[in-house]
Amino acid sequence: MLEPNKPVRVFRNWKRGCYSVMQTGLVRLNVREVLLSGVQFIVRESGRQRLLHSGRKNVHAYAQGMLVDYVHPDDDRSLGQLAGRQALYNALTSATFVDRESGVAIFTAPLAQLDGNGLTYTIEALEQQNLAA
């Protein structure tokens, strides 16, 4: 069971073809889509180096924040597309998450959505986006 006032860590689960949501060191959910607030993008360099030397995948990069919403893999609904910028992480080319278009390292975001399109993040808070809409 998830504790609502504690942050979660979300990483791509390649074996299951979904995202895994961890809290207090345990995988609590596997989801198709997830929306986080107050996000930090974390890459543990020791795990990245292990991957580079061994060629075996390991969980060393994740988004950490407060869980806003998620979609279970069997659920028909969708969160919709977050208005923001695309980001990616590739251990072979970078030690950080980067903006897909500019290649600039990103470390935090007010909101981030992980789904079938990858990682979308916002530069501004949701309240500011709603005022512009």
C-alpha cells in the first residue's frame, strides 16, 4: 500500500514493459502511465558505471516525487498528454537526464509524466499552465 505523503521513485521496468513505482525501498505498483509533482531526476553514477562495464541493465536512474495520478496496465483510461518538454536518459551517452531537443541536463521539474511516449516534464507549475490555457 502506498503512503500518500511520502515520495515515490519511478523507473522503467524493461522486463515487464511498464513503469515500476517504489516507496520505502519496495516496488508497490506497476503502471502504464504515472504523473509526479515536485520531481527530481536522479542517476546513481555507481550503477551507471556498473552498466557500462558489465553491459547488464540495473536500476540506477529514476524520477522521484509525489504521486499525483497513475494508470494501471489493465485500465482503459489515459492521463492525457502533459503539456511540456520531452526528456530522456541514455546511460551510454549521458550521466544525467537531458532535454530531448536541446540536450541540456535536467535535474528537477514541477511535474513529470512517464508513459508510452517516454518522459514529459514541465518547466512551470501546473497552476501557471492552467492560467495560460
